[in-house]
Amino acid sequence: MDFVAGHNGMVGSALVRHLRAAGNSEPITQTRRELDLTRQAEVEAFFADTKISTVYLAAARVGGIKANSESPADFIRENLQIQTNIIEAAHRAGVERLLFLGSSCIYPRLADQPIAEEALMTGPLEPTNDAYAVAKIAGIKMCEAYRRQHGSDFRSVMPTNLYGPGDNFDLETSHVLPALLRKFHEAAVQGEPLVQVWGSGKPRREFLHVDDMASACGHLMTIPEGVYWSAVSDHCSHVNVGCGSDISIAALAELMAATCGFSGRIEYDPSMPDGTPRKLLDVSRMSALGWNASITLEEGVRQTFDWMRKHWDEVS
Ligand code: GDP
């Protein structure tokens, strides 16, 4: 049976939709009240009592640039706890295969673009999210260590910036894409003349729809053990997932304004951080493993906009 850890999050819920649509049996899920993933004893008891063959480790504390800058202790502690508990419990319970989900912020702030998997730990991290990044790097290294010591088939996947249905639209903690969708929509509806965008608008980001991400994870998990481990190495086993192209925050803001029907002025707020100047992933490893993204940014943004309006009472 599949266990999706973090099924209430944007990625976890997309994984559940994907596994259902792919005809897999209903994945096992646990609410936070049923199982606190930061508690080692609870996690071990759950794995010992439940028949789990495959784990999708999508549970994490995640957030945008403001939340990461303001609460680094929470980001490093919670993520280390959750992933350490699940990886060790999965090993003890004899889980056959595990997929650890990370993030493209694991790479050095000034990595060569597009960023290949081998760029990991070749330079200093971006300071606005280094605590979160270190937790995610530890997760990759744990999976590799369990492979080398125990022969575990524990794999890792590093997505670029994700967006889509189920995203976080809270302006204090969200990432840029849902934040701008919300800001431009509210301004358009209320007839406001101005929308503020953080930073200079110059940073570039790559965006991937969460349904593409779920399909990439499903694909990776169907690759036989020998094929996967001969495509990666024991000391660099993670696989980047992205769409292969990026866009400036200013161009993204224009797209959001057009999508939301906002025709007022866009103003940049230099008091807010820009973060990493550019984060475009090299996706050739994933491509060679037989998967490419299929949802365009325009299509994905339109669909996410429709989803946001339909769920306005929950998200606003
Ligand atoms: P990052 O990719 O880890 O830097 O995280 P974000 O998605 O939070 O931010 C990406 C970029 O978008 C940064 O340069 C932000 O300054 C910029 N940005 C512009 N407006 C906003 C906003 O309203 N919210 C967020 N989160 N970022 C914004």
C-alpha cells in the first residue's frame, strides 16, 4: 500500500489525486490529529502497525520568502523531525520504496544556470531560506546514507517552485504566484488603482503546476530499482523536476494582472527581499528517465485562478 505523508498539503493532495487516477488502490493518509509526524514514537508505532510498501514523503513545513526569513528555527526543526522520523520508521518497517520531496532552494544561491543535480553543496546557500534548505539537504543525504548502509530504495526529487489547486493564498506565508493571484484579483474586484509587488521584479523563477509534479513523482516511483540507481549515483541520487523555462517576477506580475483583469499600476517594494536571483533547474536527468512537464504556465495559472475563485471562502 502507498502512504502519502502530507496529504492535506498542495503536493500531497495532488499525489492522492494522481494515484487514484492512475488506478492505484486508495493511498493511506493520516490527518495531523491522527498522527503527529514530529513525534518519533507515534510515527514508529504507525509504521509498525500498518502495511506500507511505498512512501511519498510530501509532509513538510513550507512557506514563501517572508515566512522562511522570519521563522527559520521552525522550518529547520519541523522538517528535520518529520523526515527523520519517517525515513527511520520506513526503514525499520521494511518499506520497499520511498520518495523524499525536497526543493530547488537546496542549491547554492549563485549556482550556474540551469542548475544540475551535481551543483548541490558547491557554494553558499541563499540566506532567506538556508535553514529550510539545510533540512532538505539532510533528507537527501539521509536517503543516500540508508541506501549505502542498508540497501534501501529511498529516492529524492527536487521540484522547482510549485503552484496550483490547494495552494496557500495567505499573503504572509505564501509563495509569489498565489500571493500575486490574490492581490491582483482583490484589486480588480475592488477597483483599486495599485498593486504592490515585493522586491525589484528582476529575480527569475521557474514554475511547475502541482499536477505535473504529482505525475513526475508517480513516474519516478514506477521506475525499477536497477534502472533508477544506474541513472543516478549513490552520492548524488536526487532528480530535479521542473518545466525547463523561467520567467521574471515582473513578467509574472503582468501575466497575473492580465489573468485577473487588473488594469491599474504595478509598484515594486524594494524594502522586501528579492531572494535568489535565478533558480532554473536542469531537468535533463528527469527527461532521460522518461518524463517531461506538460501543463503550460498560462494554462496552469488560468486553472489555479478558477480554483481560487471557487474556493474563495476557504483561501481568503
Ligand atoms: P523564493 O522562490 O524562495 O524566493 O520564494 P517566493 O515565492 O516567496 O518569492 C519569489 C520572489 O517573488 C521573491 O523575489 C519575492 O520578493 C517576489 N515577490 C513579489 N511579490 C511577492 C509576494 O507578494 N509574495 C511573495 N511571497 N513573494 C513575492
